[in-house]
Amino acid sequence: ITFTYLPGDGIGPEVGQAAIAVLNAVANKFGHGLDFEEHLIGGAAIDAGLKPLPDATYAHCKATGAILLGAVGGPKWDHLKGADRPELGSLLPLRKNLNLYANIRPCKPYAALIDHAPLKRERLEGVDFVVMRELTGGIYFGDKGRDNLGAYDECRYSEAEVERIAIKAFDLAMTRRKKVTSVDKSNVLETSRLWRETVIKVAARYPEVELEHLLVDAMTMHMLTRAQDFDVILTENMFGDILTDEASVLCGSMGVIPSASISYGTLGMYEPIHGSAPDIAGQGKANPLAMILSAAWMLRLSMGMDTEAAAIEAAVEAALDGGHTTGDLGGSLSTSEVGDWIASHVA
Amino acid sequence: ITFTYLPGDGIGPEVGQAAIAVLNAVANKFGHGLDFEEHLIGGAAIDAGLKPLPDATYAHCKATGAILLGAVGGPKWDHLKGADRPELGSLLPLRKNLNLYANIRPCKPYAALIDHAPLKRERLEGVDFVVMRELTGGIYFGDKGRDNLGAYDECRYSEAEVERIAIKAFDLAMTRRKKVTSVDKSNVLETSRLWRETVIKVAARYPEVELEHLLVDAMTMHMLTRAQDFDVILTENMFGDILTDEASVLCGSMGVIPSASISYGTLGMYEPIHGSAPDIAGQGKANPLAMILSAAWMLRLSMGMDTEAAAIEAAVEAALDGGHTTGDLGGSLSTSEVGDWIASHVA
Ligand SMILES: CC(C)[C@H](C(=O)O)[C@@H](O)C(=O)O
Ligand SMILES: CC(C)[C@H](C(=O)O)[C@@H](O)C(=O)O
């Protein structure tokens, strides 16, 4: 188990410690070595007088090709501008330079958390979808700036960019319920029309997979009224940013949702979808489950360790069912106690 | 009561007829004349061999400055491209050419419909906000096209465009609970940074109004977990498109949500937020309440007829409370019967 560990800011180091404890238990139990280096990123790097993404950090990420990231950013660095900011200066270049073009976020509410969600129970039972978000194109990375007319941001997609993320979505759908819902705004945007045309072309190679198209505005409704109908939701960068946050509400808590940002081969970066939560940092209150689940995804997707990943996921489910959780989920354990509970359950 | 009536496509003519019946009752009761011309728009215009927005239609809209629109578009015209399509060729040019830069959509769930929504009742009680969406700028109207790299859409805002919509939002907040929530993606987009700076400048002129900023991704969550906290939500064109559809879910039905697209002075276009619903067109099943409420908004915002608007709104609430509704809301009346019920309640 060789990887780069980037604790980052806020609660990142705490939830990271808990995940490391769990990975340690996995290594012992399954007879693997555990070999990682910790590197600075985001605000923590800025505070150490470095760039948000220091060269040494980037080099190590590239070398291991497996990155476990806590969270970056916080109000402390909000006065910084553009690429000097933690998120813009570290997260986006990591995604872009490592070519992590496919971001995967699951939405499968845990039985123990269904009543935490603002939606009615019957709307959530059986929900099990995954969002496949394009992560290195679109308006995030287009030309942007100011001129004498005001400000501008260009959204761009090439056919090749759409094709490769569509392939990831259809490949994933083949391992699941064989349905892809592609989300765009093709009644207004030219990039969305290219998106839709290209997705239709890729779909022709997967005759077993059902393809549905929805406009992004309508999708925000369908996600709340018929979430059970979705399997793989495929969408571009900005729409994916918006829709994955909405989807997290169905799960009752952001604190249990991991994410993977992957590329060709086994290269991948794994992180919770929650942020650095500076308001509760350093108090042992942070819920480490999303970070622990991100570690499980790293084992599965970058290292092919399915059994090991499944052991962690089973332990997380057991912790939730038994109420061995932090206060946000109604339990009374600290961050490290949750990590230890899961580590010993794995062992 | 002088206006342009654009029934449009699908259920547009049916719900429009119901609204006309109600306006007729209002005119009689309050001693106004009723003076409108019906014009073709969208697919109906295309089918008549005209452009989606015929010159005569546009000229009449400009002349009256008060437009009541049903809905445009449908699968019948889906093979058309770009500005030949009903929505792109009529709705967007009407918005742009009449300078209808402020789109207002309410979110205040009716007591009778709370249990229709997928959210739990306690999340919806007391919700009462309005979205102020910029409607003539941003990525909808920027340069778009294809080149040898792929497809592109440019998002642009000038400071003046942001300023005038922010003023509308703060003015509206002054008549309500004095809170503005501005939504952007300023951690990534340059247009969002201009948006935020400009909103902060405008806010300085309204010291009594509380200003909050949220990122669009986070907003999709907050709208579901703390909808009661919002008063006026201010946002740009594309984010407003997405967020108003999400907000409609809180109301239990799209069928009861009107919208106003306004400009300087009393110029305005009023339409339901639902679409043309071609699958149920011509069957007398369509719920006319959103169209009837749009007519009420026209009376209030373009004609200053507050009492008349309030009379319609009270009648709609009475219809909902008494179950005098179409099947989608659990009632057994037809479209025209709902219109007649409300007309006689007004009378
Ligand atoms: C921090 C921010 C730049 C980022 C994004 O918008 O992609 C975040 O919201 C996410 O979804 O990972
Ligand atoms: C039909 C479409 C162009 C339109 C939009 O995106 O503005 C619609 O979704 C709306 O919200 O009025």
C-alpha cells in the first residue's frame, strides 16, 4: 500500500489520522506493507512559506499515483486571490496536471442515516446511483479574465474530452444496472450540444446500456422526486459540481461520502466530498467516515484490493448501524475513537 | 387591462384560456376594460410558416409592454437547430430584445400542497423566498460556436449588468424580510468574482439589508436543509435556471409557480415556470393555476393593480384549500373548470 498522504487544512489532518489508523489495520490483517509520505498542500503549504501545491508534493503524487487527500482551504486564506488561493492553487492544478478527468461520487444512503435526510424515507429507500463528473475541462479551465467590457469565463469541450468521460460512465454502468443518464443544457449551450452528440456516439458501442438525457435544470428536480431511477449520472464539470452537492443531501450527511478522481490506468486521488470545516478543526469532533471510505476507494481503484476495500466498507456500515459515530451522526465518539473502532473491526 | 396574449404550444392555449376567464372576471368586478390581442409564438408560429418569434408578435409585445405567455416548445420541433427552435428562437430573443433582465420566481409552499413535496413537512413550513435571476446575460447570451478544438460558450457579465439586477434584489428585499443571499461560484469563476464585488458595492447602499454569499454548489444543499432562512436569493442566469427548478420541488408542484421577467419601468412578461407538457395537451387535464397566478403578477407588476392581483391569489388559495383542482393536485376538475371556479370566486 504505497501512496501520498496530503492531510491539508482544517479537519483534514484529524480525519486523515483516523484513515491512516484504518489503513494500518488493513495492512496488518492482509499482510501488506504500508508505505506513505505525508506532504503539505493548500493553506498548510502557504503557511509554511510555500506555494499551495509545492513542487515536492506534486512530484510525490506523480511518483506514487495514489493520493489520499483530506481537505484544503478555509477563511484564513480567503483574502488571497486566484491561483494563490488554496483550492485554486492546489486542487485544480492537481486535477489538471495529473489528468484526473473522471470524478466519481456515490449516492447510496445508509440505512442508519435515512432519517437524517430532509427527504421523506420512501423517497430514499433503494437509491443507489453514482455521479460521473468530468473534472478537467469546461468553464473551470477555460480562458478567464477581465477586459473593458467586464469579466468572462469560457466554457470549452473537445469531442475527445467528452468521449473519454462518457466511456468511463458506460464502462461503470456495465458493472451496475446498465443505465446512463447524461445531463446537459443542450437547449442553450453549444458545448452541451457537442456533449449530447458525443454521448450518443459512445452509447452506440454499448447496446446493452440504456441512455437517457436530461437538462440540468430538470435534473435538480428529478434527483429529488425519482432518485431511485438513476444508476450512472454523467455530466460536465460545473453541472457535476452542483449536482453532487445536491445528491449529498439524499445521503443524510456529507460526512459519509468519499470521492475518487481518476484517469487512465490506476492513477487516482481520493478525498471526502466535505470541506475543511475550520470551525470544528482540532476538537476531535470531525466525522472521519468519508475519509476512511476514500481510503477504501483508493485500495480498490488504484491498487485492485477489492477484499480490503470491502472490509473497510463493512466496518463503516457496522459503525453506523451500532451508533459508533461522532456527534454529527448522533454518536458520542471522537474522531480518533471512530477511526480506532473501525480499525479494530477490520482487524 | 391591456396586454399581449401568447398562448404558445402544448398546454399553453388551455391554461391561457383559463387565465383569460379569470382576467375577464377581474375586469368586470373592478370595472376595467379587457383589451388584449392573441399572437403566435414558438412551435405554433413555426407550424404557421412563420419564425418562432414573428415580427407582428414582437411588435405587439413591445407596444403593450405586458405579455402573458403560456409555454413554448415540444418534441415536435426537437429536430430543429439553434435559433430555429421554439425556445431559442422566441423565448431568449424576447427576453433579450425587450431587456427583461430580472426574472422573479417565488417559493412559498401552499399549505394544501406541503404533503405533495418529497421533503418532510417540518422542512417546508414557513418557507417563503423569492429567486431574483439575471435573465439577459451570462453564458446564455455569450459568444458560442464550434471551431477545430471543439465547442465553446462564453460567459460574460459587465459590472452594469450585475449592478442593475442586484438593485432589483435589494429593492425587493426592502419590501420583505430584508435579507439577500447572493449565489455565485467565486472560488472558480472570474464572472462570479465580479458578481460578488459588485453585489457588495450595491449592498453598501442598503445598510438595513443583510447580505449573505453562498457558492452555487453549497446552495443546492442549503435550499433543502434550511430553506426557511432565505428571503431574496440573487443569482446569475444559469445558476438561476438550475436553482429555481430545484426550488419548485419545495412547493410540491411546478403547476402553481408563476414567474415575472421584468425590466425598467412596468414592462414585463409573465409565464408559468412549467413547460408545454405536450403529453397531456388538449385533454383538459392541465393545471392552470401557475398561468392564473402569472396573470395576477401581470396585474400587480405591470399595471399596479394590487387589489386585483390579491383577489386572484386569494381565489387560488381557496381553490387549493377546497380541493377545486385538476388531477395532478388530487382534484377532479378540468382545466377550464378550475378557471371558471376561480373566476366566479373572484366575482
Ligand atoms: C473547491 C472547489 C474548487 C471544488 C470544485 O468546484 O470542484 C469543490 O466544490 C468540489 O466539488 O470538489
Ligand atoms: C427553455 C429554456 C431556454 C429556459 C431557460 O433555460 O432559461 C427555461 O428552462 C427557463 O428556466 O425559463
